[in-house]
Amino acid sequence: MKPKYRSEVLNNKSRRVPASRLSRLAHFGGLAGKVASNVMIAGARQALSGQKTSRTELLLQPGNINAVAEKLSHLRGAAMKLGQLLSMDAGELLPPELSALLARLRADAAPMPHKQLVATLAKELGPDWLDKFSHIELNSFARASIGQVHKATSEQGQKLAIKVQYPGVADSIHSDVDNVVSLIKLSGLLPKTLNIQPLVEEAKLQLLAETDYLLEANALNGFAQALVDNPHFKVPGCYPSLSTRHLLTMEFVEGEPLENMVTLPQQIRDELAFRLIELFFIEMFELGMIQTDPNLANYQYNRSSGQIVLLDFGATRTISPVLRQGYKKLLRAGAEQNREALKQAACEIGYFADDIDGHYQQAVLSLFDLAMSPLRSSTAFDFAASGLAKQISEQGRQLSMQSRQWHTPPVDALFIHRKLAGLYLIAARLKAKVDLTPLWRFL
């Protein structure tokens, strides 16, 4: 008789997720001690050699960067997610050393050990959890900061994907986020004029929402209903009877990683990039809700159906009518190269502080104008050859040098910018050439 699950293929690098607040706090305490020890040793070594080294250089030595990245990856959850969030949202406002550290956290976490996984499944679905499936793979095929995903088959023969949340993630969000922020502040790289507290508090709320898989199921159903007649996208179905706050069971949909589609014909790659950017406009101006995580892993392509498979709706945010209207004005002004209208729209969104320096404001508007150049291109915009991402990065770096003018933009704006910037990067990865002028119909 075929066993209902297999455990022999589990990744031998699996690591138990610290579930209690005390154990997670101990990990952070151990990390702080290791960092301090590295600083003292490196400082003494530099002093003996007669070299002068700043505190920042001592803190950002490779050993410390590796230690912080490895520890946050082990803890998963809010610790890892906040690192991902800051590395994408803060962009060029963060110094390159800190950005490099946070970017390390975009990689997959190590899987849970077999014993911890089985205990989690029993806790969520009951002691008879195995009777609910005809087969389940205990080796996860996808992992991220909050949970890992397993293939399964229902008793009726339906292919399933089960997302299992790491133990203790939801209960440790506030303490984990505060600990990560303390580590970031320890570096001394963030200027005092940059108030990241609103982003931090919003990150806690966002992370709490993402750990509630019943909320994600609602978002999943919302997108499925909204896109049911759209032939370009496929949203997996949800199985409420096999889902809880910390476990989400969905239809398993066949697809290949979007990043592997670079070998497809140019026309198909162009179409893929266009549809993803079009979906952003549909989300913003028709649905009023946006999936804010443009991670490549959240999109797959089904060659047989020609559909883009949409995955992971935990980071879905509702966009207010006021903000939607403000972005409609902003995008229209950028497309028309109307600088005064661009400034007015940015002010309506709340992007500028009242005492903003005029030169700095113009520099930010120039950055906005550059970011919207694909919308007004009279020909198909070549995302790879244009160097747009590099240009935006360079202009952002110039802005970051004016640290006295730094401020925290509206939190929702950061999520929106994160989504659009991520889609541009995907288009560049696909080497797509896209005519975006049809999207003016949304404006």
C-alpha cells in the first residue's frame, strides 16, 4: 500500500523554527553579543596595525553582515519579512551596506524539520489530519519568510497546495520587528531625520494581516472572482474546510517560474510583461485592492493555457478612493509630462512635507517623471536596454545624499511604488519591449 506521506526526501538542512518569544529573544540576544564581539576583535586588530576605522565600518564588516542575515533567516517570520520589506521599500534611501544586508533576506528560508511540521499539521487540522488527504508530500516545494508550501492530494483526487505557517510567527511579530529595528539602528546608518516609525508600525499591522491565512483566503477569493472572466490570469481556488488562520489549502495549479521564461519568443515575453503591468492598473483603479509583493516567485506561466498563474495574496492591501484618485492624477501627469500637475498630485497623495526644500522637491519629481517614462513612450519601451532601473537607482542615490531632507512618505505609497518598481524589474528580466499606451484608458 502506498504510504500517505514521504519524509525521506526532506531537506537535510532543515532547521527548527524557534516558536516561543523567549527562545526568539535569546536568538536576538546571542546575535547582539556576537556582533559586539566581532566589533571588539576587529577594532583591536585595526588598532594594533595602526589603522583608523570608524564604528560604522566595524559594525558592517562581512562577519557581522553574514551573522545578521543568517540569524534572521533562521528566525523567519517578522524578522525576515521586515528585512525584505525594508530592502525593497526604502530603496536607495538606505545606505548600500545596509541594503546589501537586507537583500540577503530575500532568499528562501530553511524548511521545518519533519517532526515540527507534523506537529503543526496536527495542531491546525486535528489529530486525524492525515485522514483528510489521500497523499501529502512532507518535503516542501516552496518556502518563504512566513510559511512553506507542500503538495497534497485530496481524498477525491484533487491536487492541492498547502501553505503551512511557521510556528510562533504570529505571536512574535511585535517583539521581532522591534528587535530588527534595534539592530538596524545599532548600525548608526539611519539619519535621525528619517522617521521610520510609521513604516515600522505599519509593517507590524501588515505582518499581522499576512499571518492570518483566513484573510488571505478572502483576498484569494476576491481576486478569483474579479478575474474570472479575464483569460490572461489564473487564480487558484481555495478549500475553506481544509484552511485555518495558520494553514491555507489551495488548488495546485501547474506552472513554471516566470524567471525561466526568458527563452520564450519575444512576442510572448512582451505579452507577459504587458499583462502584469496592466494587472497593476486593474488592481489600482478597478478592484481597489493591490497585491503588494511583486516577487518573481509569486508569478508562474502555464504554457498550455497561456495564462499567468497568480500566487500569494497575503500582502494584499485595500487602496482608498482618495489615494486611487491621487495616483490617477500622478500617472496622468507623468504620462503627459505636466510638471505642475505632477507636483500637485504628489502633494495630494501626501508625499511632501510642508517644509520640503524646493530643490529636493524638484529632484523627487524628476525621479517620478523618470519612473513614468515607459507610459509615454511612442514606441514599445525596451525595459532591458533602456537602463531604466539603473537610472532610477542613480537618481535615488543622489537623493539619499541629501539626508537632511529625508522623510517618510505615506506608507501606502511605499507599497504601491514597491509593486510598480518590482514589475519594471520583471519586465527587464524578461527582456520585454512593451507598448504601455493602451493603459492610458485607466487614467
